[in-house]
Amino acid sequence: MEQLTGLDAAFLLLETRTTTGNVGGVLVLDDSGADEALSLPRLTRLITQRLPLVPLFRRRLMMVPFGLDHPYWIEDPDFDLEFHVRHTAIPAPGSDEQLAALIARLHARPLDLRRPLWEFYLISGLSGGRVAVYTKTHHCAIDGASGAELLTALLDLDPAGRDVPGDNWKPEQPPDESELLLRAGVSLARQPWNALKLASALVDRAPQLVDIARPHLVDLLDRLVPGLNSEAEVISSGSILPPTTLLNQKISAHRRWTFGSLSLDEVKTVKNAYGMTVNDVVMAMSAGALRRWLKEHGDLPAEPLAAMVPVSVRAAGERAGGGNKISPMLVSLPTNVADPVDRLRLVHEATTMAKANHAALPEGLVENATEFMVPGLLGRAARMSVSLGLLQRANPSNLVISNVPGPNVPIYLAGARMLAYYPVSSLVDGLGLNLTVLGYLGGLHFGLLADREIVPDVADIFGFLADELAALLATVPR
């Protein structure tokens, strides 16, 4: 039995009628060279074989009575693999658009919280003889690093596969409510000490935190309480809150998803020419694509947008295991700048500043802050913020952008060669677009998830990303 951290539990508590915590991806595969076609029985056999490597697959949640403490992972005594591994298809020869529409529908469906929080779908019917596997796991169980480690347990460097340890799993006896309440009492007794440790860390970093927050505090108060800005204008020199755009509305329960690949070598050509990083180029491309989309919709603000960039805070060499160890970093996106090279330079400056600000925060701030919050109260606060629209009025970012490095060697699933991996992330109220990219085998593979009503033309944004890369390449001396 293992308890969720406060950060893990927060992803669970954010679920509403329109918001799910689902994250995952789409593996596009070529099984033409495999000894056996990738069928549902073949995929099921592989997962059965690898279950000892992925304890998460056989764990389900157990809630603490009255929400007095964070839930626990327990071994599911009723684990049924057939419930989690499924087969579906699109009419052959299926197009990428049909695949994207299917993934959007599957991803919008919430996971059953009474079972282990994951599902795999084998998808056949793709053009070119390809197959796909769509993975869906709850964010309370994994972040980017632990999700990659989960996939590593299923993927191989050789189509022949590998030997894995034998399976001697036995489900444990679930605890009764009295034991959970006793544990909750002990946990609540520790909360003042946890709060004191957090306060001590904040005091140690107070000068840096004040320098970061001073120019922005009054703008935040003015957004929350309009008109409360008289004295603050004297000390405020900037805005912690970006302009509100079409992207920053209440989301619906429906999604659109699009995907595509761009050349990593071309991105590196740009980054080498200007002395930047791959991430700088991706962020600049994103800024240009969003500028064009907002301009076409008559909603381009005069101020730059802001992106929330998840940052891993795992120690060097630390195994990911399960759960979340991430912290949000806010980066200014110069969508108000027309020239692509100027945007690239400004993105580099903004990213450098954001990293410095992020480094000034106490280590584990987000994780520790959520740790001593009572889940029942935190859940009510989250639902109240949604109902009052606070995430639209006081959201510090306009969208989420995540860039995840991947392997640069061929990898295989059940003997089928992986051609690409396209991420499928999550949305919350006030953030109607999530752009995630993963590098693999010379390509940058983009997955763009959007609210169906807010960004019905999300496929256009990927096209704009390709145009932005071409525009930057055109500026590189030959």
C-alpha cells in the first residue's frame, strides 16, 4: 500500500464534469517486419509478460473516508487485464484525420476510478499498413518522466524482445476504514510541522521571491478585485497575468486532437545558426503559430502571451518510478512580435529569465505546498474556483507547452517498429490548448490537444508550426 503525494492527489481532485486527468500518447507502428502481426492477443501477451515491471498496472485507488487524507494505491484483488487492453479500428485505409478524431473521443472519456487507472487501445485500419497503440493513464499516477519509464518497460531495443523476471504477484488485503482513519489522524498531526518546514524554506528565499513578485503583485490583485490599483501602479512595472484570449475560457467535455512530425535536423540548423537551443526554436515556432491563429480570429493582443512549461524536479539519476515530480515554469511568448528571428531572440531571453526565476524557488515548493492541504478542502476549493471562473480571470498562463526528449535509436513494441510517438496531454479550465512535443529518431512529434468548441481548427495550428519552421530556415545563411 502506497499513499499518493499531495501533488498526485491534486491531479485527481481537479477532475470535473468537463476536465479529466488523462495523459498518454499514440504509438504509430510498422509490424511488417515482425514475426507476428500486432493483434489484440499479441499485445495482451506482451503486457501480461511485462506486468512485473509495471506495478502501477495492477494498482487501484482506495479513498480515505471523508477526504481526510490523500488516497492510497492498493493492489487490485479484482484485476482484469481484458478490461484495460482493447481493440478498435478506423475504416481502412484510414487517414490521419480519422485517427485524430478517434483519439479525441477516447481521450475525453474519464477513466474508471474503481479500477487501475490506465487503458491501451490497439487501433487498426491505418493507411500504409500501419497500426497504432493509444495509451491512456491518469496524471495522478505519472508525469512525463514516469510515463516514459512506464513505456520503457513495454518497449524494446530489439524486435526479438527481452527476458523479464517471472511473475509472483499476489494481491494484498485492502485496509479497512478504521486503519485509514488512524493513518489520516497521524498525517493530520504532522501537518503543522510540514507547514513550518515550508515556511522556513520560503523565509530563506524571501529576498529572491520578493524581487520576483514585487512588480506583479498589484496587477494580480487588480484582476481579482477590479479598481484596486491606485497605490500599486507606483510599484508595478509589469504584469504577472497575461492577456485573456479565446484560448482562456471554460472548457467543455469534448476535445479535438491533431498530430504531425517535423524534422529535428531542420530545427537544429536554426538553433545552431543563432546559438540557441532546440527548446528555444520550438517555443519561437509556437509563438509564431499562435500569433497567426489569434490574428486570423481577430483576437491578437498587444501584449505577449505566457506559456506554462512543466519542469521535472527529479534529482539527477533518480529513477522516475511513479507519481509526479514536476513544477510549473512560466515563459513569456512574444506573440506581439512580427519578425520570426526577433521572436526567437526574445524567446531565448524569456526562457533564460524564467529559468532563473524558477531556480530561486525553494526546492520542492509545489510538492510540499500540496502535501499538507487536506484533500477534502482542496477538492472543494478547486470546484469553487471552477464555478466562479477564477481560472479564467486570474490564470498566469494562456496555454501549456511541453518539450520532452526521446530516444534517437529505433525501438519496438511486440516486434513492431515504432515510427513515431505523438503525445496526448490534458486540459483544465481557462487553458483550452496544450502543445506537447517529443523527440524521437530524427523527428519532433507534436500532439496538440484542444477544447472542441474553443479551437475547432486545431489542425491549422500544426500547419502554422511547420510554416514557422520554414520561415526561420529561410533566414539561415546558406
